[in-house]
Amino acid sequence: MFIYVAMQALHSVGLRKFFLAGIGPLGCIPSLRAAALAPTGRCVDLVNQMVGTFNEGLRSMVDQLNRNHPNAIFVYGNTYRVFGDILNNPAAFGK
């Protein structure tokens, strides 16, 4: 809800183009993986599920903002998928 109010406030002062980045797979950050909260070489699924829920809500909010403010552009950046691609297929990215 705070993000929605903040976007409306920025829109009210004249901003018209917004990029809202989702959260990446936090369950894959080294500190969580090293804490042995997941099997070796795997990510912490529970954390990534929570991130997924947040990102779904953010994407829905971006759609709502676009409907309610036709003179503005709100874009959702799917950083979860980008980093997931890197983690799941590192060879495609030079590793």
C-alpha cells in the first residue's frame, strides 16, 4: 500500500514514467545458502515463495496504476526471472 501511495504522490507532482523492479530470488543469496537453510547447492524455497507473492502483488499494482493513470507509464521489471535465468543457466552468461 505504501508503494501505491508513493507512486500517486510522485505522479501528483508531475512524474509520468516509472520503473518498479521486483525483488530477485533472495532465497539464493550466499548468506542464506551458507546458513544451511537449504540442501547443498539449492536455494531456500520458502524465502523465494514469499518474494514471489510480493512480486505478484507489485505486478498487479503496476497494472492498477496504469489503469488509473492513463497519462503515465508504469513498468514492472521482473528481476526475479532475470536472476533466476542466471542462476539456472550460468553457461549462457559466460560462467
